[in-house]
Amino acid sequence: MSGIIGYIGNKRVVPVLLEGLQRLQYRGYDSAGIAVIKDGTMTVRRSPGKVRNLEEIIRLKPLDGTYGIGETRWATHGAPTEVNAQPHRDCHGMVAVVHNGIIENYLELKDRLGAEGHRFTTETDTEVIAHLIEKHMDGAAANSLEEATRLAVRELTGVFALAIISTRDPNRIVAVRQGPPAVIGLGKDEYFVASDVPAILYHTRDLFFMADGDLAVLTPHGVKLTDFAGNPVTRRVQHITWDPILAEKGGFRHFTLKEIYEQPRAVRDTMLGRISPETGQVFLDEMEITEEEFRTFREIKIVAAGTSRHSALAGKVMIERLARVPVEVDYASEFRHRDPLVDPRTLTILITQSGETADTIAAQREAQSKGSKTLAICNVLGSMVPREANGTIYTHAGPEIGIASTKTFTSQLTALVLFSVYLGQIRGNLPPAEARKLLTGLTAIPKHLESVLQKDEEIEELARLFYRSSDFIFLGRGVHFPVALEGALKLKKLSYIHAEAYPAGEMKHGPHALISDGVPVVVNATCNWESPYSVARYERTISNVKEAKARGATIIALITEGDKEMRAMADHQIVLPHTIGMLSTILEAVPLQLFAYHIGVLRGCDVDQPRNLAKSVTVE
């Protein structure tokens, strides 16, 4: 996973490229580099480490150009060194390539090209692409950069998004997509290619997403788009409504903290225009699946990865309880490898922040190949998964830069509540009175989230008591167990502390062996006192807490205001507003995010860019 950027236009190219790389650094930050062309000469600067290292090198050794490309890398082939940093060039330094993805047959190509006299200097798969293009430009046909790229990509096996320049074919950038995302930005006499929208948001909001098999040629006069065979294609130009300020820190110390604080707005925007609490109705646009089809589905598969999978597990409980349809949740990376039992009577839901997660896209296509309709829950307008889906529920969370997803999770939970109510109504399994109650409760969640965020200092003080701990256990029951999983994941990502999550009732089946004196156990113990189901779950959770305390655990409990029993039992409590049971999952997520964030900061971790991770996993 890497971030690529290309620019051709009337601005100074180096600042545009560096700014774009800074905004793409969440996609990879092992090394970075740029290549620019001016007056027929190509100049390259590269550096290991983060973009700031590249900026320092450029400060010491300035360069200039009229157009160029850049990349911030997450290493897949070769160590993150200056030599392995992109852009990579051909033998004569006339072709430069930046690449997001993996070339699976690069060793075969490298051996063949080496036998033909090409000299390689890196351990990467990307360098092969530059030499392959060089070969096709050097041939008897003396191909243009566009045509040489077209010939080269036909020989590549794997997934790749590319931006390419050459001194032998000036004033053009060739961009290619086969798998990882690529977006083309359209400005006034200037044009961009990038891996993601934030890289170009300050320059233009008019753009289109390339599809697999697209090849674009950017010149100072416009963009030409074809498929790999050279046939003209068109893509719908979209106007992005994200405010660029949303992609800035806005006075917060870290993007992660800013995005935690944006959750009241993100949840509010996700439900905006979609509900009528007075009638109990939910309205979903972007939907090609008919109500009759929703009534006839006999099962639902939800496919997701990471944080999105945790929201999927909560969604399973919501959908089964409100719509009475059996739901199975799959890891996206495993789905297509087990020959899943999917047919036209199955609805497959794909949950993804970026809409470009490689294994989620593969799972979607596997389901579609077996006749299943697909529904996307996604945050990025026009990305691959929504484009290929039969319907989409956009979460409207705005750009999320921190690698550890926060507002993504609560927005996805909100979308799943909306879908569960919608499906329950259409299938006749959710009484109107219950739907009205749920939607009324949902409209109050943003205000409740604001009150939870006011506990930030209290949670930071709690973090100071535990940031030296080496192990954590998170517990929950029912719809609250996925939130426990998410709490453990956030702590792992942001602080590098080992953390495990279990259904509370499973502790006695083995995990009790992990508990010794002082081990912190975080328990999701909220309760909706009006629901017999919630009360029964709460009472069983109390029994599990007693068992943990008897073995020396230190209990940190998330409890509902008015709860006296758990308050007396827990060593530390975070009190949350009262709401309907399944809606409390949205509230529970926030203190767990803040707790993980503050522990990470206290331990000196890079909470925005945790080690070894990237935001959007665009290779399998």
C-alpha cells in the first residue's frame, strides 16, 4: 500500500507533489520520493522514512520542474532504503514510475529483461515496470510513452496503480489502474492523478475515479481516457463536497484525536435526510435493489476486514433482531477462498471505509459471480466497491486520515442501524412503534456523544494509571462484544500493548488463565433498563465480572448512568448516557478510542501512523 501523486499544470510542481505526499502519508511512510522534468531533463529526489525526510533532502538539494510524480511507500519488496524508494527509473534514467500494488510475475520479467541487457539496482517489483516501458519505447516501432505503457501492462500480473513520466515523450503523465485506487483531478489548466481524494482536495473538487483497466494521459490541455486496448472510455465526473479543512488537524494534536471528536457530526450526517422519527421510516437512496428483492432474500452475508468487520458483527445482531433474517459475517480475506455458499437468494453486504480494500473487492466479485446482489456501506463516494454494488449506504464521515479508524466505526454502526430498521419494516418484522422508538433514540446519539467527549480529561487520567500495563482483556456480551473487539484492536494499534477481547461468558472456558493480580479487564456493561433482554445480559455480565475480580483482575467498566451495582463492583468506571441497548454500542466506542489514544500518546507512540500499518489495504 502506497500513495502516488502526479501533477501537470501551471503551479510550481515540487510544492504540489510534497503537499500531496503529506496528505497521502497515511497510506505508507517507509520511504518517499519525487521525479520532475524540466527542459527535457529529469531530476529525482528520494529518501527513507517519512515525507519530512524527503523535504529536508530537497531543502539541501533543491529541484524544479514543470510536471512530475511522487510516491510515499509502504514496503512490500525490499527494505525501506533510499535505493528501494520510488520513483524507479529505467537504464538510461529517461522513464520514471511510481506504483501502488504488487507485480506477481516481477521475478520472471526481471530475469527476462536482465538477459536482454537491462541493469537493475533495487530489490523492488516496481523497477521492472520502468525497464519494461523502456524496452517498448526502444523497439523498432519507437512507441510513445502511452503506447509503451499499454504494451507493458499487458505483460504484468498482479495489481497496480501507476503514474509514469518520460523525457522522451514530454509534457504528459500516463496513469494506469488495475486494482488499487486512482483518482484523476480536473482543475483549471491543471490536472492531477492520486491514490486518494485528500491529496488533491485543496486544488480541485472535480474528479473521477479510474476503473480497472483504465489508462489516462494527462497533458497541460486535458485528460484522455482509454482502456488497455486503446478504446475510448468515459467516467462520471463528480464534485466532492468534503471541506478541505476536514482533512486538516484543526488545532488538535493528532488527526486521530480530531477524528474522534468529529463523531457527533459524522453520525448526524450519516442519518441526515434518511429518517423520519415521527413515522418510523427510513429512506435509502443509491439503491437498485427493490423492496420485493429485500423481502425475498433468505440470508445475508456481511464481508469486511478489521474495524469494518467489528461493525459487521454488531450489524449481524441488529439485523437478526430487527429484520429476522439469518446473517453470517466473514473475513474479507477468507471469503472467496472457501467457495462460499452464495446464490441469488443471498444478499451480500460489503463494509469498507475506502471502498478500495483489495480483499473486500475480491469478495464482492466472488459473490456477484454466484448471482448474489451486493450492498455497500462505504465512506468514499464513487470508489470501487460502491461502483460495482447494486446499492450503497454512504456513511458521510468525511476524510479519515488517522490509520486507526474511529469515526468510520461509529458511522458504520449508524448505517447498520438504519439498514436494520429499513429491512425490518420492508419484511414486516419490525412494528412501527418500535421503529419510531429506535429512530428517536438514534437522533439523540450525536448529543450523547458530545457529552461522552466531555469525559476526555477523566479518561486521560485513567490512561495514566494503566499505560505501563503489558496486557489487557476486553469483555462484552451480545451486540456489545464487537465493541470489545474494537476496543482491543484500537489499543493494539495505538499503543502496541497486547490486548484480547472475549465474549464475557467465554472467560470460564479458558481465558481466566490469563488473569493474574492487577491485569486490567475492560468490561462493556451498559444496560437499557427498559429491555428485559438487556437486563438479562447485564446480570450475566455482573457474574462474569465477579469471576474476574475473584482472580485478581482490576475492572474498568463502561456503565450506564444510574447503575449502582456495577459502579460499586468496578475499580474504575466510565459512565455513559442511557439509551436503547443496540444504540449504546455507538456510545461505548468513543471512550475506548480515547483510552487507547491517550495510552498511545503516553507511551510515545505515533498514534496517527502506527508502525507496520497503512490506512487502506489495497493489496492482498
